[in-house]
Amino acid sequence: MKLNEMPDSFWSDTREDSIERKKIEPLLKEFNKTYASSGRQHRLYALTLTARESFVREQGVWFNDDARERLISDLYHQLEHRLSSHAQKNYCRPIHDSKRMFSLGFIEHISKETKKRVSPHLHATIAIHNDWHDKILECFERNLCREDYSMRPGLFSGNAWKEFEKKIGSIRLENCYGLYRWNCYSGKSLDEEYQSCGVMTTGIAA
């Protein structure tokens, strides 16, 4: 289910929804703390990053959840680096601390629908500073007849990016219409037996 397809009634006062909120609230508290400390100058987006299945199998980590989580985390940080560099070449300098992207992500290994093992994927909320927003959105193009965005082909060059693309199954970016709703969906399987779901956070410097 896409984020924009979630019914407005997702936040009904059911026992299940209440349990999901309690699971997610401590993590969102830290994310919101970072958001507040940045002066709320960032726009929030929902990102889904999926590793290419053939690449995961080639690494011999299909059944190793720890290794899969390291793999998808590394892919996300490579993407974050590329997007940040496009917005500001020297983004790592301390002067840019307050404008860096920050995120909260959930790494999944099992399909919510089929309950079968699939390629590791990350559902993340990413915060993009207003000053860098337009440059970072240049890296994406809207999918026709849909409300989400994919990476713009041919934008980046070089062997490093080509190698990165070989490892990626898909990258999807959407407007984050509801912070709690999206993260409850992303972390829905945190405590279910079939799901090994890692939590990944990145933040701006204090």
C-alpha cells in the first residue's frame, strides 16, 4: 500500500492502533526533538529504499538479518551522501550542521502482505532543509499518474554511482502526509514473530 492510499480512518481508536502508537512514540519523540532543535526548517518526506535481490543473494546474506541491515543502512547512507553533496558540495563542514538531512528508518526483511522473506528494504522519514530542498528534489522525477517520485536517471555519473545503482532495486520518495501514520505503517511489524525489523536513525550534529 502506498502512503497516499492509506485511508483517513487509519487512526481509529482501536486497541491495535493504540498498541502501535505506544511502540512508535518513543522513537518519534527523539525524531521530533531533533526536528525542533533544527528550528523546524526541514520538510518531511517518506522514503522507501529496496536493495536488489540478486545483489543481496550474491553477498551470501539472504538469511543473515544483521548483515542485511548493515547492507541496507550502508546503501541509505550512500544515497544520503549523494543527495546532500548535490545540494551543498561541502555539506559536512560544521557551518552546515543545521541544514543536514536527518532521518528515522525501519529496516524490514519480511513482506507485511505475504509474510515471506523479501529483499531488505528501508521505510524512512527524511527531513530536508528548506534551503536545500529544491536541489535535492532535482534528483527525483514524479512518476506519471502517481503521487511518488523515483530517482532521475542519468543525473549522477561516475563508477561509484553506477556500482550503487547495481545494488538498488528501487527508490521511492513521497510527501509525508502524516508523521505518526507513516511511521506506524513503517514500524508496524516491530514485535511480530515473523519480522526482524531494525531501527536506523541519523541526525544533525548537536
